[in-house]
Amino acid sequence: MTAEGFLEGRRLQMARGVLLQCIMGGYPPARFYGSDDGDLALVPDPAQIHRLPWSKQPRALAICDADELTGGSSPLSTRGQLKAVIARYAALGLAPVVATELEFFVFAPNTDPTQPFQPPLGLDGRREDGQSAFSISSNNGLRPFFSEVYACMAALGLPRDTFMHEMGVSQFEINLLHGDPLLLADQTLLFKHLLKEVALKHGLTVVCMAKPLAHTPGSSMHIHQSIIEIGSGRNVFSDKAGEPTATFRHFIAGQQAGMADFTALFAPNVNSYQRLCHPYASPNNACWSYDNRAAGLRIPASSPAARRVENRLPGADANPYLAIAASLASGLYGIEHKLEPSEPIQGEFEVPDNLSLPCTLHAALERLKRSQLAKELFGKEFIEGYVASKTMELTSFFDEITPWERRVLAAQA
């Protein structure tokens, strides 16, 4: 839209079905978004209108809510779904607080998708080989890229906590500061967009796939969650003596109750399960533990005021609005129904059958499709539409034969 049209308050409308557009560009049958495929109104959030600092031509980006023309948020809007979850907390006098940890890879341009990604050439003319985890070295030659990333984050008002080199080849992680869930989802979206745009300026490619490289750790989007009492600001996970509360237990139990049903929301792509099938630091389970990274739900070491639950299932490829909404909605369900969690696990452990999660996109979608909990918390229209869109993507994947199949199976009897 032109700046003049935007400032005049001209309404921007969009076909309802766009909210269910699959990643290849197609749409599920119209029955999933209304046979008429009528319009939605895109209503900009005044707090989320940003001048894009990396663009030479003056441009701005406005994050919008998708509202029905008859009024109210569209049930197909993931941002609207998150706002509805936050409102359910507010009705109980509570406010969730979250932070996201986003991992990503920085690669050289990849013009042939049949070839593996490669790290960029370093200052010494070599490509990184995986020995730089947690290093402070700038030999990878990415300092100009990251300097612009930091400057653009500051210009967009994106506060950062820590930045580090992660365990993968040319893999990095940012921790965004904790705060309001809607704000953190917006910031996560903006940050991923910023990364890709700035990378292009520097002749690089940023990839937020869950598992872009074989034999290499995947990329997660861990979600840290706590709940405060509106007014006092007290963390309701800790009592006055600093001990865990019943609310803390109920929240964990709700997370456990929802993780298998919501796996397709936390791990939304075929590639997501490549990460989860190699579970080091990417646990595919609904176990919980105090400071054990093999558990899907980890309680980090902290002071009582900072007591929180870390959901380690979501990948970097997850929709931040939907992943945060699903995680918080599960916790609230546990609080409202006073659910009790399993016993915490420590050390090496075997996952009980009742705490295992789907390990393929097909299994996850089947679980989501049958879930009454999902339809209760997110509405039948959203769940059925989401499953329909993701099923199209899965079908598209199965329409191709992979190099592994040709290499290994062609010579078999």
C-alpha cells in the first residue's frame, strides 16, 4: 500500500482463504475457509508499524490483525488465536510472560536445492567445519552481517539478551528478552524477517529450517513461560516461601496433556521431524525435569521470582504466534482443570509410552485431527483448516522421490 493510502486510513482487505495458504502457494478446498472466500480486513497494530532500516527506498512494515468484516478476529488468524489465549488468562487475573530462544543457520547462497547447504567462506578462505561452538572468534567473516543485524534490531526496537554461536556449523542463537506473549511473537516474526533481508544484502542466506544439515544439531525455538498476577506482578509459580505452587504443577500437567495433540503446531513441517528424530537437545517427549535438556519440558535453574517452564519442542520453523498460543493454552487448561503432572525425570531415562510424541508429520496431523482438546481450545474451523493445509504440504512432499531412495533402493531386488 502507498504511504498516502495508509495514512488516510484506507482499509486493506484480503481473501479469507489466504490465511490457509500452504507453503507451496496453493489452497485447500474452499469449504475450509467459507465457500464464498470473502474478504477479511487487515487492521494494523499501531504499536507494530516499523520503518525498515535495511531498505534504501523508504519502506515500512505494519503487523496487522485479520478481522472479519462482521467484526471480531478471524478464527483462522494465528495472531488472533494468541490474543484470545492471553484474554483467557486475563479473565482469571493472570498474565503470561514468555521469552523465545531462536536458532538459525547462516549459509553461503544455495542456488541448487539438490546440493547441501554450505557455510560461507571465512576470512582465511576456509569454510567453518563445526569447531566454533560458543566461540568468540570472528574468523567466519560474518561480523559485518551481524553488525547490521544489531543496528537493525535497535532501529526496530527489538531488545536482545544474548547472541551466541551454537553447536551446528555456522549456527547461531538469539535470546529475546521476556515480556508480553503477543509482543514476543511479533518480535520473533520481525527478527526472522530482518535476518533474511539483511543476509541478502551481504550475499548470505539465513535458514530457519528445523534441520537444514545432516549429522548436525537442528534449530529450535524454545519458549520460556511464567505467569504473573495482574496488579501485584507476583510470579504465581512460586509461593511466599519461594517454593513451587500448585499452579506451577497444574501448568506443567497441562503442557504434558497438550504436547502430543499439538505436536503438529510446534513441529509444522516434514523437516521438523528430522530434528526430533535425532533427539540430542531436541527432545521428542512430554517428560518434565529440573534442568535436564533431554526433557521436553525443562525447569531451568533460577530464583523463585524467575521460576518458569521451558517448552523445548518447537523448532525454528514454527509459527511463533501459534506455538506460543498452543503452549500457553495447554498450561491454562491444566490450571483450570487442576491437572497433576507425572513425576519429574532426572539423568538418563526412557520415555514412557504415555509421554511419547508423534514422530512424523503424518502421525502428528492425525493426532491433531482427532483431538477434541485442540478443537476446544482453538475452534473446529481453525484446526480443520490447518490440518487441510498441512496435508497438502505433506502430499506435495510425497510427490517427490528423494536422492536417498534413488541411491539406496534402486539396486535392490
